[in-house]
Amino acid sequence: MLKKFIACSVVSVFVLCGAASFSFAGDTGPADITIVGAKSKKPKPAQFPHKAHQDKMECGECHHGMADGKQVPYAEGMKIQKCDACHNKETLAGKKSGKLKLDTIKGAGHGNCLACHKDVAKKDPAKKSLKSCKTCHPKKK
Ligand code: HEC
Ligand code: HEC
Ligand code: HEC
Ligand code: HEC
């Protein structure tokens, strides 16, 4: 219901304002996402303020696709899938990036989210809490 409503609003705004004023008119996904891993209790599933990241960075910072088993960069209009559509034991069996197992959601999450948070924390000590576990895996619900 809600999805339909949003889709309609997007369409009507699009028609009223014209395509030229839009840099992006596709599906941007939910504003906040809980990313649940295989062991969803310990630690707590990762909390992800999607919209807040979209406001600061490009989609391709996190999203990519696959062709012939290889990663292909994000391109506007590309079909966006959940990370575990590929980062699972079947599709990317045995693939690694350094120590990270890319056939798990943890590998995808830490390779993307945690790697960036560590970079930011290194460059700006005021943001060092970004790399702490509880930033993404909150202690309480
Ligand atoms: C920048 C965000 C971020 C930080 C910081 C982070 N993680 Fe994660 N972590 C994730 C994401 C995303 C996942 C995949 C979704 C999930 O399992 O919650 C994940 C998954 C995991 C998993 C696998 C859970 C499962 O269900 O399979 C473990 C264990 C884990 N993290 C431990 C840690 C520890 C310990 C720390 C601190 C050293 C940490 N994480 C810091 C984002 C983060
Ligand atoms: C900082 C990383 C990051 C950025 C930047 C980002 N996303 Fe996402 N997006 C994610 C993650 C992580 C998910 C959840 C995937 C999952 O549940 O496995 C997601 C989910 C989505 C979904 C829902 C997919 C589904 O099938 O449930 C859509 C649509 C989406 N993003 C579109 C976008 C668009 C469009 C942009 C740019 C305007 C963007 N995202 C920017 C990380 C990001
Ligand atoms: C359509 C399939 C597909 C989806 C969906 C996908 N990935 Fe990937 N990803 C790949 C492939 C293929 C590779 C390269 C694996 C290899 O050959 O080592 C990769 C590599 C990676 C790597 C390691 C290389 C690098 O770029 O740092 C990370 C981290 C990663 N993905 C995170 C994510 C996250 C986070 C999401 C969800 C927002 C996601 N992936 C969604 C297919 C996918
Ligand atoms: C390319 C860099 C980058 C990636 C990738 C990224 N983040 Fe972030 N994240 C940031 C920055 C920068 C902030 C905001 C820091 C600020 O302005 O205070 C942030 C903020 C957050 C916050 C809010 C922290 C707070 O205390 O307000 C959470 C939670 C978070 N990210 C989780 C995640 C998760 C989970 C992922 C992966 C799905 C992810 N991030 C991917 C850079 C990134």
C-alpha cells in the first residue's frame, strides 16, 4: 500500500516537474535498514541509516553488480539487490578479500561498512567512535 502510494507520488511529481529537474528518480530503498546476519542475536543485527548515507555519498560507494562471476561497478539505473543475494555460500563460495569471507554477509558488511568507518576514524579522530562495534551493533534494542 505504502509502496504504491510512494510510487504514485514519485510519478506525479515527475510528470509535474519534468524529467530535467531530477538527478535520480529510481528506487532509493528504505531510509533505515536492519541488516540481519546468520547469527542474528550476537552481536545485534547491524543498524544502517541508509538515507543518511545516501545524502553524503554516491550509490556506487556500496552497491555493485556482477557479470561472469566478477564484480561490476554500480551504474545508474542498475538493478539493486540485497547484499546477500550474491554474498552467500552458493554464489560467491570460497571468495575472499584479505581475511574477509565474501560468501557471508559479515564479509560484505565489514569489507564495506567497517572499512570505510575505519578510514574516516583514522582521518578524523573526533569520529573515532564510528569504528566501534556498538555503532553498528547496538547493545540494546
Ligand atoms: C560500520 C558498521 C559495523 C561495525 C563498526 C562493526 N560491524 Fe560487525 N557487521 C556489520 C554488518 C553490516 C554485518 C552484517 C549484518 C549482521 O550480521 O548484523 C556485520 C556482521 C557481524 C558479525 C556476524 C553476525 C552474523 O549474524 O553472522 C559479527 C560476529 C560482527 N559483525 C562482529 C563485529 C565486531 C566484534 C565489531 C567490532 C570490532 C563489529 N562487528 C563492528 C557492520 C559493522
Ligand atoms: C553506505 C552504503 C550505501 C549507499 C551509499 C547506498 N546504499 Fe542502498 N543499500 C545499502 C545496503 C547495505 C542495503 C541493504 C542490503 C541488504 O539488506 O542486504 C541497501 C538497500 C538498498 C535498496 C533495497 C534493495 C532491496 O532489494 O531490498 C535499494 C533500492 C537501494 N539500496 C538503493 C540505493 C540507491 C539508489 C542509492 C544511491 C542514491 C543507495 N542505495 C546508496 C547500502 C548503501
Ligand atoms: C549481484 C551480486 C552482488 C551483490 C548484490 C553485491 N555484491 Fe559485493 N561483490 C560481488 C562480487 C562478484 C564481488 C567480487 C568477488 C571476488 O571475485 O572476489 C564482490 C565483492 C565485494 C567486496 C570486496 C571487494 C570490495 O569491493 O571491497 C565487498 C566489501 C562487497 N562486495 C560488499 C557488498 C555489499 C556491502 C553489498 C550490498 C550493499 C554487495 N556487496 C552486494 C557481487 C555482489
Ligand atoms: C564510504 C563510507 C561509509 C560507508 C561505506 C558506510 N558508512 Fe556509515 N557512516 C559514514 C559516515 C561518514 C558517517 C557519519 C559520520 C558523521 O557525520 O558523524 C556514518 C554514520 C553511520 C552511523 C551513525 C553513527 C552515529 O553514531 O551517528 C551508522 C549506524 C552507520 N554509519 C552504519 C553503517 C553501516 C551498517 C554501513 C554498511 C551497510 C555503513 N555505515 C557504511 C561512512 C560510511
